[in-house]
Amino acid sequence: MTDIKAEIDALPGLDPQAPLLDVNDLHVEFRTRDGVARAVNGANFTLKPGETLCILGESGCGKSVTAQAIMGILDTPPGFITEGQVRYRGIDLLKLPEAERRKVRANHIAMIFQDALSALNPVYSVGFQLGELFRKHRGMSRGDAKKRSIELLDQVRIPAARSRVTDYPHQFSGGMRQRVMIAMALALDPEVLIADEPTTALDVTVQAQIMNLLADLQNERNMGLILITHDMGVVADVADRISVMYAGKVVEEAPVYDIYARPAHPYTRALLESIPRLDHKGRQLNVIRGLPPALTAIPDGCAFHPRCSYAKDDCRQDPPPPPYAVQPNRTARCHFWREVVGDE
Amino acid sequence: MSDVVLETKGLVKHFPITRGIVFQSKVGAVRAVDGVDLQLNRGETLGVVGESGCGKSTLAKLLVGLEKPTSGEINVRGEDMVRLKGRDLRRARRHIQMVLQDPYTSLNPRMTVGDIVGEPFEIHPDVTPRSGRTKAVQDLLDIVGLNPDHVNRYPHQFSGGQRQRIGIARALALKPEIIVCDEPVSALDVSIQAQVINLLEGLQDELGLSYIFIAHDLSVVRHISDRVAVMYLGKIVEAGGDVAIYEQPTHPYTQALLSAVPVPDPRLRGQRDQIVLEGDVPSPANPPSGCRFRTRCWKAQDICAQEEPKLEIRDRSGHPSACHFAEAREMFASG
């Protein structure tokens, strides 16, 4: 079983000492009839084993596209990766031929999607879909693959796994379906798991079940987890580090406690203030005026300046603010981060 | 006259499950709403929370008359909407309007914004004379914070938040007293969500509206509501003022629901005692006997299977709670 995993270890350039996952200056654009939409404009982050990195942002900020680029499942065309590197243990995944890339997927980096019903194939039983991983990647027989599938379903705490393995996706409830997805992602013991809004479609009680399950499995396996979400409650519960994305850029990256206590970017600050909170009841919620920019026409300078209360002339001109080091392990792309951090 | 603008008594909606194509026979019923009593006072917001499948949206449809109840009464300003017919029903409906969840599908893509917001005037021609309609539509757009010059644009030219504003303008057209909001902000991003919530609150103060605010996001409901009703499998299991429900919930389901809400403050991580419920909501076609929550409840005893607990004020619960063992539990202040 380990021989196939060893095969990729033999790839040139693999360095066990290198960061688990290192995304550097990633640029993705979509070439459409209406122009070029710049979905990701320089995303940077690194992930360590056992760490949970949350990518936080509103719809259209490029968080899912970043995940797709890392996984190598970007629709090309219209999507193109124009710049940057995605390094897994020192190997630049973007330069790998597709056949090698396939070995990385599921074996080393796996992904969970938001909508499990559309991510699973409706015409095959979940046992078949899970077993396929073992048959294709591990060369197991059908019988062995089925046995492994049942074990997996058991691990993600699906009751009566033995009888449910022959069920089809529509026969599962939303939460159970998400568990099947998690089982599938974890089947080949990946070192990195990317979860793209895994609980957005679920009720809070089920969300709690799924987040607990993910946390347990992550601890057992010392996986690196990239959690993509817009829910600041979930982030506060599970994240070690947070990357806040806006218009395709990571505008702030910081450890979770720092970011909630003292945001250093005006966008992060405004986001935190716009969620309904107990102590603000009866008062108006703070809003971020205006709308996120269209990705085909991102403003010059800092993309957030039209909506920002700190904006001055500097912010409206290129070059956009670089990632200033707020603390040794914390960056913010804002010329005025000192003021933002200082304000109460 | 009392201040109650909306009251339901024993509201029930069962959807029949049939078998056969030509000769259909009823083999069961999905009990979507199964005996709901609620009251809404003038100028008040009543929040309704619950998981998906608990009957929230069916309740909303019943209230505005989009579904006919199996039994029960819906009194709007003292008139029973269920019994009204024809012209009287149409007139009565003006007082209760609805804002729908998904602003992407609830607006006709082939109609201009002016037509969408003005359509209620076509159905109720005596509200505004024909000559004054364009002006009325522009006023409505202005009230909800849209540019009145955009009447000739189509829905696709607006963002999600703006579309929800169009939906709100449409609901306001007939000057209703009650607006039923069915998940009005759940399809929107946080920053946009705040804009729409502020708009709804502003309109309430300005126009003296009463809201039924249905949502699954408990922090949003808490922010906007004066009173809250918690639904589980077609029934209200607990009801009371927002402070009572959120800080001293007495029904185990409410306690579990609240404890599952993630709090946007990492310092509280690991300090909250989270109650994680096992399993899923049972099927409303075959609900458990007695208390419907007993299959997932950690307090369940024999009596829970035999006797259905009534929604009433109990020894250990200052507000109505449908649990034999209702007892307040201090909750961490949640977002």
C-alpha cells in the first residue's frame, strides 16, 4: 500500500524539510467574452502539518478559485494560472505533468466541496465511489476496496456503515452526505485537506457535528487543513491562522487571536463589525458601504479604497500596498495599518 | 382595540402522501406544520428559528395565504383569512406581504424593476390611481435605498443586496402592516446582510411595520427580534422574549441549537459547553410519539414517549416551553 505513496516520494525535488504547502504569488485569471476577470491577484500563504489555515472572504473574492488552482481542477479555459507557484514539500505542482499531478491529488492533497449532493455521482453507490479510489490508486480488488470503504464510513461515524455502503447519495441526509465526502477525501491519507465551505449548506446542529469530526480526524492524522469559509463564527472556533481575501489578494494574514482582537486591515475590521452581536443589539449594524469591485475592473491602488474610511490619495494610486509586517508572523496590505490596529 | 395584528390558532398543514397515478389513495401525510399558535403585536418583530425541514417556510406560506391550511385560524386584524373568499380575501391580503429568500429567483428576469415593484398595483388597482403609479414606484425605490431612475433596469443589472431591496420594495407597495420575511438575508454576504438588516429595522421604525422574521441564523434573529419562537418538526417548542430564549433557554432543543452556534470570538474556544446532538431531524411524515424531540434528547424519559408536552409556562420556566423537564440553563452569550 505504501509503495504507491513512496513512488511520489521519489519525485525529483521533494524535500521533507520544505514547507508542507507553500502558495507563492498565485495569479489566476478568467478570460471571458466580457474581458479578463482577475480572480486571484497574488495569493501567498504557507501551511504546516497539523495547522488549520482559514481563508476568509465574501463571495467573488477568489477563495474557491485559489483552492481549485492548488488542487489543479481549475477549468481551463476560461481559467488560467498566469503567475506564481504552488509548492508541495518543495515540488512546484503547477509544473508537474498531469499524470504526476494525479498522484498528488487524493494521495497528498484532497478536497471537500460545499455541496455534497452535486459533488457525488448520483448513479453509483457511495461504496463504489469510495472503492474506486482504492482500486485506481492502490490497485486493490473490488472485495478489498469494499472492506476499506466500510472501515472509512465507520471512521466518519456513519451508523450501520456495513448496510449503508450500497446506498446511493440521495439516500443520505445532508450531514451524512458531507461525511461521505470527508471519507472520500481522507481515503488515501492525504497530508493536506482543503475544505471549501464544508458546512455552509448545513444546519448549525449538523455543522457542529461535522466540524467536530473534522477536528478529530485532523488531530489523529496531523493533517494540514485549509478551511475556506465566510462564517466568522466557524473561523473563530477552529482556525490557527487566518488569511483574509479581498478582490483576489490576501489583504491580511495573522494568527486567529490577533485578528479578532486587533484587526490590522480596514476590511477585516469592517467585516468583524458588520456581524450581529449581542452587545450591539438595538444599535444599527456597521455596514461596509458599496459593493465588492467587479473582477474585470479592479480599482487601481488598494482594491478596497472606494469602500474604505481610511483611504487617502496614496491608496488610490498604484502600486497597491505591499504586505507590511505588522508583527513577525503577521502581515497587512494597508498603508495605514498602524492607525487601524491602534483604533478601538 | 388590542395591539395584536396577527394571531394563529391551532394552525395545521399536512401534505398528503399519495400512491397510484389514476386512482390515488392517501397513504400518509407529511405534517409540515402541526398545531402552531402565535401572536404578533403591532410594531413588533417575532423571530422564528429552527433547522431545515422544521416547517418554518410552510408556516410563512400559510400566513400570507400561499398555502391553504388543513385546519386552524389565521386572524389578521381580527379577520379570519382562512374563511375569506374572493374580493374580501384579496383586500385582506394587502395587509400581509412577504419577502422571499432568494433574490436571484424571486424576481422575474424578463420584467423591469418598475414592473416588478408596480405589479401589486395592477392586482389592487384601487390602491394607487394609474396616473400616480410611476411616482409611487419611484418613491418605493427611494425608500429602500435604490436609485429611482433605475426603474427601467432588469434584475440581472443589480447585485444580490440590491435585488433583495427590490423584493422589499415590492412587499411594501400595498402599505402592509405585516411583512413575513422568509430567510431574507441568508443568501447574502455578511457586509451586505448588515445593510439589509439595517434597512428592515429602519423601515419598521418609519412605517410601524410588524415582522415575522424567519431565519436559521440565530445571531441575525437575535439582533432583529423582540420575541422568538423556536420550531421543531412542525411545532413551536419554546417561545418568549429574546433575552429569555437566548440567555435562559429551558427547552433542551433550544439549548442544543444555541450551543451549536459558533461564536465569533476565539477567546471563548473550548470554554463553551457545546451540546452536540446525535443524528438528524426525524421525518415529519412519521414523527416520534409524545415529545418529537425525544429521539435526540439527553433528558428523555418514558413519559416523553407517552405524553406530548404542552407549550406552557412551567415551574422552572418563566416562558412557555414544551418540555416535561424544562429547566433554565445559562448560556454563553452567543454572537
